[in-house]
Amino acid sequence: FSYQNYQRDYYGVERIQAKANGDWARPLGKIKSREDYLIANIDITGKFNSGKIGHTLLAGIDADRYYTTAFTYDIAGKIYDTLNLLNPSKFVQRTDIPVATALTRTATPVNRMGAYVQDLISLSDKLKVLAGVRWSMQQSEAVQTNYLVKDSIGKGKSSEMNAFSPRFGLVYRPWHNLSAFASYSNSFAVNSGTDVSGNALPASIIDQYELGIKNELFQGKLSVNLTLYKIINNNLAQTAPFLADGSTPNNNTALKELAGQTTSNGVELDIAAQPVKGLNLLAGFSHNDMRYTKTKQAKGNYIEGDRLVNTPANTANSSAFYTFQNGPIKGLKLGLSALYIGERIGGWNNTQGQAQLYNRMIPIDGYSSFDFSAGFTYKKMSLLLKVANIFNEYNYYVHENYSVN
């Protein structure tokens, strides 16, 4: 059983859209939302044989509940003030905090439950087959909106959907240190948050295909894994670009839209080595080409074939850690790690028939950063300290589409 809570209370100026002369009328925005997530699950495993065929059985049930509460506000003045980005002395900036009156409180409860069973069948020492199925149900209770100023309540409609999700896999191990695998899985993914009208989002159906090899060399001191994959999200949920009026930019990540089908084609390479006792080496590389592959052909929808923003095509990581085994510094751990984030796109994806005559997608350079770590372990207690970005690499972190750090 687990419980998660996420709360956001944001109030500030936003949307830097200045005029050519540098004048910027700063609009105000306020967000207050709370997400509560409870999940419980139980599963059982068992092993048995049917003749010469071995079975490893897994079965279980799980259930979870999302409860999202969101407020809307009326802000006195709407525009906070005007300043000039090129000449800060042109206007006198305000420093007070305007009154924001809560207008509505919307509660969106979503319940989900599922049951699953799978069997890992050992046909021989070299060949194993995985087969499983899952049944999932999502119930979206009626959305309730409290109109705080009018002291009234409005209720939406409830909905329910369910689906069976299969899973298949094959593992072939011709030698003790080499195995090849192929798998297919279908999942029923619950989406958190709501649409811009406060309604619960339907689930996304995801198909995933994998093909790969795993290899262990030098008596297990070196392992190399290579995986090819294709992931098809038949209804991707992402942050909505605008509020319900279709023109006000949205800065609330709990408000989402269903953007259509996306497909990710990628490859992952993972290498792990322990050449001597105490020395651990890790390296990885990932290539992911994620694009819109099926969208409605209508104004305002995304363009098929376009890459999604904030999805770098290439990423890589590596680390080297050594733990001293003897002497007065026994237990001391030193390490260096590196991260590479490749070129990516920020901003917003373009849409069909958009009002903007310019490209809304912003190219962002890749970067590499290095971290140094030092730690000490004594019996069952460990302390690890890290200095991040030791070479002071200048890089961008793009998040929520409208913000760059």
C-alpha cells in the first residue's frame, strides 16, 4: 500500500511576450491544485511442473485512486504592470501582491482496478516462453465543481471503461552467457490530472515491442545488453497549451490534452563491469525517435511526422566508482559520473492551421556534465556527497513547455 501527495500553489507574472520596443505588460497567473494518489496491490507466485515443462506463475490484483482538486481565480487587475526589457528605468515596477479571489473548486475522482496472471514456461534449459493477460477497469466519477462566489454546485457525468491487455515474451539462451529475447505487451495506462474543462481523462492504450540480447563475459565481470524497441501510445496525454478559452496560455501541468498517437523507435545499450573488487564501471547510450504518427486532420491538431518537444534523440551516461577495501580508508568510495543530453526541441509543437506564422519549436543544443562523488560506509551506515557539474558546463533545462532554466 502506498500514498502520494502533490500540491502546487503558484502565483506570479508569466508569458514573456514583449513588443518590439521591449515593452512588456506582465500578466498574472495563479494556480492551486492538489493531487492525492492511493495504491494497493497484492500478488502471489508459485512454481510447479507439468511433466518436463516448468512453470513460474504470477497472479495478483491492484487498485488505485486519483483525487485531483483544482482552483480557479479572479485576479484584481489581470495585468500586473508594464516594464521594458531593454530599458528597466522606463517604468516603475510594482512590488505589492494583488488580491486573488477563488472562483471555483473542482474535484475529479478517478478509480482504477485490475487483475492479472502470467506464466513463465520453461520448455527447456535454452527456451522460455512468457504469456500473460491483465484486465483493467477505470471509473471516472462525476466531476463536482463548487462555484465559491455564487455558492452553488455543478456536477458532470461519470464514465467507465475497461480492457484486456495481453503480454507475450520469448527468451532463447543458446549458451550460458548469451541470451536473446523478444516481447510484446499492451497496457492500459491511467492518466492523472484533468482536461481543460475539469473532466477526467480517459486511459491511454500503449503497445510496446522489444527485441534484444544479453551477454556476460569474463565470468560475469562484464555484461553488455542491447535492446531495440517500439512504443506506440495510442492517445498521449500531455500538458494542454491553452485554457478552455483556446487563447490563454496554460501554465498548470495538471491540465492536459489527448494529443493523438505517438510512436517511439529506439535502441538502448547498457554496459556494466567490475574488473577488480571494489571498482564498478557503468555506461549507457540511448537513441529515441519519438514522433506524432496519427492525429486528426483538423485545425489545431498536431502535425504527423513532427518530433515531440523535450525528447532528446540521443542521451548517454557513464560512471566509475571505487571503494577502498583495506587499510585506514577502508570503506571510502570515490566516483566520477558523466551525463550527455543531446540536441532537442523546446517550445511548443506546431499545429495544423495555427495562427502563428513562425515556427513555435526552438532548437536547443546538447550538453555534457560531470559530477564528482565521495562517500564512506561504516557497518550499515553510508554517507555520500556529490559536487555536480564540476566543469561548470552551461546548459538548459526546459520544462513544462513555457519555462527554461
